[in-house]
Amino acid sequence: MYPASVFITGANRGIGLGLVREFLKDLNAITDNRLKIVKIDIECDQSIKDAYVQVEKVVGDSGLNLLLNNAGVLPPYFTKGEISRETMMKCLNVNIVGTAIISQTFLPLLKKAAAHGSGDHWGADRAAIVNISSFWASISGNEDGSGVLGSLAYKISKSGVNQLGKTMSIDLADDKILVAQFCPGWVQTEMGNMGGRTAAITVEESASALVDSISKLQKQHNGGYYDRHLKVIPY
Amino acid sequence: MYPASVFITGANRGIGLGLVREFLKDLNAITDNRLKIVKIDIECDQSIKDAYVQVEKVVGDSGLNLLLNNAGVLPPYFTKGEISRETMMKCLNVNIVGTAIISQTFLPLLKKAAAHGSGDHWGADRAAIVNISSFWASISGNEDGSGVLGSLAYKISKSGVNQLGKTMSIDLADDKILVAQFCPGWVQTEMGNMGGRTAAITVEESASALVDSISKLQKQHNGGYYDRHLKVIPY
């Protein structure tokens, strides 16, 4: 089932924008009244609080059904490259801590939506946090180390996002707020095409599969880590 | 085989001190000339560089066989508790980024030791980085969420350490520097006894098993995540 309200971070381009287009299938103008643009800087707590106030005005007593944490960065970082605490901290701050704090800040709106649901129904149409993770979050699947792009900091951050989501999924189970993590695939975005490569799939292919899988989320998926087709990825 | 030189972080108390006692079995005085005390603040790059210079003076051309990253913090953090970017960042800075930067900074000494080894022998007696992780790093094994102690930030940080170690293990394989992660068990330290509980095992029991397992590390263990008895823990 599709959620009635969705808040997507990092929606100005790439996969985030693709998800907006997929949720609002016949979107043809930025003035479409189903679409509300909210400015947010996930490195700034006050900005997150301000965004909360704006979203609350839009969704009102219905609450927010789906928080879709998509914003992220991939700063090159190699084991044998330049040592930079600042670069690594920036990556962890945006990808993990930003995601944690947005999720915590938006809990009251998610709880409100969850309370409108009935019985033991779980899903993105009731209340859910979906984190855009990465195949690179998989520790067991890590076979190329820092790789050609310098994915050390990014891989650490996305493994951290998986543990964040798993932990929150347990903490929020009583509220029937579902939490799940997805790898969007290797997508033709600015990030996906880094290093002069061409990624495997289009933004539309990724977003279409993701939205389809998100709409299928049930209680059994709580805390899980999936590819865009809802197939389990080993941690 | 036991390493000829070991640098242990966070060795002033708890498991770190236990590991020092275990490596130097008949240690009875801080003036024992096999023991060198090095001051280090793993949140400070300059302090890490200074420590490197001191360790280099001690080990000389032999290089450093084993870097044992043990220092860590467990600040309480709950999904439904106070939102604090500072607390979460501090935990990730010490546990993940400090571990990454020490490991990178000490690479020249580890490479030197590795170069003295011969053929395809891998082990802590040649060159290794061992990271003290936690059972709480296991994402698949996470069944209690933030738990009674507020382990959200800590769990994220230790999952990140596992991915850091796995990534480095691949990046450093050509140099025959082994990287492995260990859960020390639930140990009677200040951290282990938090919340007024008494942990399951003594520091001596943990350190004894860890040192035994570290001495058994071989090529096949590179990148792995183990309990103190060298049994694989699922990520």
C-alpha cells in the first residue's frame, strides 16, 4: 500500500528526485500542489527542527506516514591515501548522524500516523522510516576494500546506517513504526557515475523498483536490509 | 605465534590493561623495561603522530608487529531519548575515526615489520591490526535495540569498526598486514559493569582468551569478526 504522505531528504536531484517523481507519477510541474518543497540541512539540528515544523503544517493531525532518508555523501577516502579526520567525520555526520537525528526529530509525526492505523497492520502506508543504504554497507559482501573510488568512509557510514536502522526498528516496534534499509542499485546519478564510469541502471529504474518494494513492506521486513527488489542482502 | 612488539591503545585500565598484563605475563612493576608508556589522545591527530614517533624510537628497524586498537567509549544514547549530535559524533569520532587514523598513521611501522617476514606467512607475529569490537557490532545479532544502557551510538560505532577493519584487510592484503576484529566478551570493567550490573567474565579471562586467539591468527582470518575464542560472529 502506498503512503499518503512522504518526506524525502536530498530530493533536489539524483535518486531523491527520482523517488519524488515515482511517488507522484504524473508530476509535471514543481507547482503541483501535492508537492511541498522543504529546505533542510541534515548537518544542522535547527534546520531539521524547522523542517519538522513545516512538514507538521502540511500533514496536520494525520501525521507523516513515511520518512525516506535519502540524503548522503561519498567523499573519496582510501586506507593508503591522505589521512583526514575532517573528511571522515563529515561523511559520518551526514550519512549516519543526520539520518539518526532526522528520524528522532520526526518521531512525533510518525507516531501520530501510526496511531491512526489499526490492529497489527504494519507498512509504509501506516508509519515507516526507510533509509537509503547501499550494497557497500554489506560487510560480508565487501570484496574490494577502498576500491577505485575510495569508498572507505562511505562503506563505514552505510554499515552504520544499517545498524542505526536495525536498532531503531526494535526500539520503535511497540509504536508499529516500521524501519527498513534499501540498496538502490548502482544508479546513473552524479554519485553513481563518479570516476568517469556509467552506472548500471537509470534513476527511473531504481526509483520505480524502490517505490514498489517500499509499498510492499510488512511487519516481517522490520529492521531488514534489502536490494531494490526487496531481496535480503546479508549484513 | 606471539608478536615481538605490540602497541595497545586505552591500556591504562580495563581490557587494555588486562591485555598488557597478558602479553607480559610476569609483569609486576610499571618500571619493567619491556613496557613503554605512551601518552595518546585518539581524538587528536597530532597526539597520534607524536605517539608514532615514540613507538618508532622503541621498535626501530624491526617495525611494529601488532597494533591493538582497544580504546573506546560507550556514551548512553537512546532512540527515544535526548537528541544530541555532539554525543553521537563523539562516539563515532573515538571509536571509528580514531581507530582509522591510528591505523593509517602506524602503517609505515606495520609495513616495516611485515617486510621482515617471509613468504606467505601471515600473523600477529608478522604484522597485524586487531580492533576490539563488540558483540554489539553484530547487526544480524541485534535483538535489544538501544537496550537498557542506551547502546544506539555504540552499536553503530562498532558496526562501523567492523566495516573499517574489513575494508582495511582488503587494502592491506598485498602488504601481508592482517586485520581482524574481536568481541572481548561481557567483561567486568567500568564499561561492562555499567548500570549496576556485574559482567559475566573477569578482565583476566577475557584478556587471556583474546591473546591466545590473536596468537593463532592466520591468513584465513584476515578481515574476520570473532569472539574471544576465535569463533566467527555473523555481521
